[in-house]
Amino acid sequence: MEENRTAPYSTMSDEVLGCVMPYIEDPKDRDAVSLVCRRWYELDALTRKHVTIALCYTTTPERLRRRFRHLESLKLKGKPRAAMFNLIPEDWGGYAKPWVTEIAENFLGLKELHLRRMIVHDSDLELLARARGRVLQVLKIDKCMGFSTDGLLHVARYCRQLRTLFLEESSITENDGEWLHELAVNNTVLEILNFYMTDLIKVSFQDLELIARNCRSLVSVKISDCEILDLVEFFRAATTLEEFCGGSFHNKQSDDEPDDYTVVRFPQGLCRLGLSYMGTNEMPIVFPFAYLLRKLDLLYSMLGTEDHCLLIQRCPNLEVLESRNVIGDRGLQVLAESCKGLKRLRIERGEDEQGMEDEEGVVTHRGLIALAQGCLELEHMAVYVSDITNAALEYIGTYLKNLCDFRLVLLEQEERITDLPLDNGVRALLIGCEKLRRFALYLRPGGLTDLGLSYIGRYSPNIKYMLLGHVGETDTGLLEFSRGCLRLQKLEMRGCCFGEHAIADAVLRLKSLRYLWVQGYKATSGGRELMAMSRPYWNIEFIPARRFMNGDAEENVLVEHPAHVLAYYSLAGPRTDFPETVIPLDPVSPRHRLPLVPT
């Protein structure tokens, strides 16, 4: 009897598949389903509700529309992540216009749109609001630039079903505060309002009060500077509020004669908090409900090491903490003793010009060791440290078995580091933390040898994103690294000692790589040796070294940026909106004027 070779999936009816597909939400599972056969590919295209495009030049709006006509949610990223640190030319690209035009014309059911690090114009927001305002429920304009409050006015006027308006860290030109008033008058369903870390200061606290009274499901509000004493009625009206960030304490006369902030009463359900400019005298207003807090943002507070200790002790249920390195080793020790359920920790560097009022206000290996032993549930950890040892990394690998995202930056303020290189510590951490998917290690010259770099390649089988700074010694180290990292999709490097040919070889060996950004390597004139990594669907962009003045008229500083290379996988081919600051390394491009080989 002839063996039945019919594949089991071929007998599954479209009706059964149609019932199953809505329950497959994970993008990786969806991708796997679409590869089974042509019919499953088409069913996935018809039923997929959300798509994330990690770089807007990897495809086109038209291709997205042809495949996923019934999208309800789209997340779109523009400029490389390095743009957040002013490392990418402002005119690099990442324009929202072609995407917004396609959305307005063809994506009739789109309810959620998230634009990140893109150039958005007022005309884009007006077109989007007029065309899709009736159905749009979530609009996130995240770390974007190019628009003003005039564009927001259109959003507030036409998008009356918005549940979420997110503008955090966007560069917005403020003409007036009319947009917020329009939002307060027109919207009754808002749940999340966020314009935290923006320059929007023409904010009427009466409009915030009106939003709180009209929107009975309001759960999260993150704002720019607004005197806390002016928000007393807002807090009284926002009975469902669970998260608040921003505000200010500008009205206090002096540290000796502060205003009476005890009149401020926060909503009973508040469990996520970040008060900008909060100092020692204002901190007691948090004490009555500190035990309820699950998230605490102290990045923009004015607290010292001792203040951190006093406040953290009162927050035993904390799951997320964001602070600056003024928290110090002692603050981390208190955190380890008091907050056993901590899951996310972010410690940024303090402002250098502020200085350290307290010698304890630095984070070193001592604090990390205490943290590793005390906060066993940690999943995400990003820290700036002044000193580090192999032992500290070994403790992390031994105790933090749930860690999936680890990022460490070694600051340059200490002349001598206790224990370098960190080869053995990095190896122990990677072996011990098997759940790691994102890994960043930014050191100083001598921080990691070629052997240590080879360890990263060998013991990172599941890591998908990696940032490496000042690691390795020679091209050999990079090539050994590239023999591993089987699932690495995104690689960023700075301060490298590697040559272009070694970088190109490494890219060809990293079979899963979809994105590469490197700054500060041994660049040739025009990056011609990078052409060795050419392959189908692989775009290569070269940004020559540049100098520019940074600052204002009173204090201009000359900034020098080494050459960059950006390369990424794209179905769209080379883009057409290159500025003069970017040279496409494409043999057939008229912009590529340099010879492919030395002459």
C-alpha cells in the first residue's frame, strides 16, 4: 500500500483555521504559521491585527498594505536608536508622511498607531486625524520631532475616541495650549495622557481638571512641569488614577521655609509615581501611600543617597525603580533588603555638573553584589557604574536566573578600575542567565580582551539585541565573536578597534543579523571596504566623520563624531531620501562616487 504522504495541515479547513488564527498573537508564531503553505500565508495576511516595523526603510507602505489590509495596530520605528543620544544627523530620515498617507487612504480599520523616533509634520497629524479620527483609539508619537501644538489641535479636535495620547520625549514646538483644552472639551474616554519630558509648559491645570472630571476611566497621566499645588483639584477629581509622573515644586520659597505640600492628597489607587524636582522637604507627601507603590521614578527628583534609602525602605511592594547613580551602593543595599519582588531596575548617570554632595552617591560592584543576592526576581537591569569587578558579574549570573535584559555602562570618572578585564565575569553572567535576550556592555579600553569577546559569541545563543562599546583588542576577537550569536538580529558597536574588512566578514558570518550600526572604528576613506558585506536585500549607509557646534549662543562646544556605518535588511531596496550627510554604499547608486577598490 502506498504510504499516505498528505501533510496533516492540508486537511484542515479554512473554517477551523479561521477559528484558530485569532488566538495566535505572538509575532514569531504568526511568522511561523505564514511559512507553512500558501493558504496559511494568505489566512495570516487576512487575520493579522498588529505589525511592528523595526525600521521604516525595511519595507514600504505599499507592501504593507498589499499584505495586511485589515491591520488594527501598527508600530513603526524611524531613526536608529543612536539618534536618542544625538549621534545621528538630524536630517538622516525617518519621515512619517508616506506612511500616514497610506494609512489615511487604505487602512480603514486602524485603531492604534505608534510612531517612534520619526519626523512628523503638522500636516501629517491633520491628515491622520481627519481621515482616521473616528476610529483611532491609541496614538503614540514617541521621541518624534518636526510637529507643533497646531498638529495636536487637529488630533484633539477630530480623534474623539482616543483612549491613549502618548507624546513622551518628543520635540514639540509650542505655540499655545489650545490643544489640551480641545482635548478636555471633546474627549470623554481618555485613559492615558502622556506629555512627560516635553517642553510643553503652556498647560492649564483647569484643563487637566476638566479631563479628570470628564474621563472617568483615566488611569495614567504623565505631564511636563506644572506646580503640584495647582493640581490639588485634579487629584481630587481623578479618582481612578493609578499612575502620575511630572509636576514640579517651584513654589517653595526656600529649604527653610517650604510651601505646605501636605494639602496634596493623591488618589487612593495610585501605585506608579514619579515627581519631578521632589526634594527632601517634599518627600513626606509620598510616605502615607508608599507601601502601595509598585513603580517609582526618581530620575528627575532632587533626592540624595540618604533620601533614597528612607523612601525605598517604605516601598516593600516595589516592582520597578528608575533612578540616577546618586542612589549609591547603600541605596542598592537597602533596595535589596526591602524590595524582594523588584523586576525592573534602571539607574542612569547623574548630571556631571551637579557634582556629588554625598561620597556614597556612586554605584559600584558592591551595590550590584547586594542587589544580585537580594532581588532574585529581577528581569530587566540597566545600570551606570563607576567601578566593577568580575565577581559582581559572577554574582549576577549565579542569582538572577530570570534576567532577560542586562545593560551595563562603565563610567570614566574613576581613574582606576578594581578588576579589568572582565572576561571571566562576562562568561559567568552569560552562562548563568539563560533567559537573556538583550545584552549591552559599554566599557573602557582594556575592559574586555579578544578572549572575552569570543566568550560573548560562544555563550549568547538566544540573545537577539546587543550593544558593545570598547570591547576586544583586534579583528581576531570580532571574528571569533561572529562564530556564535546564532540568533543575533540587531548589533550596535561603539569605540571599536576593528577594521572595515573584519566588520564585513563578521556580518556575513552572523546569519540571523538584520541590523548593524557601528561608530568609531578604523574607517577608510568613504568606507569602501565595507562593500565586502554586500548581499541581496542588504542596504549599507556610510556617514562620514563630522564636526559641528553644539549648544547655545553663550556656550558653544565643538563636537566631533567619528564615521558611522548603518546596514540593514530591506525588502524595499535602497531608500531615495538620503540627505547629503549620508552616502549609500551601493555600486549602482549615483551617490556612491568613491571607487570600490583603492586606486
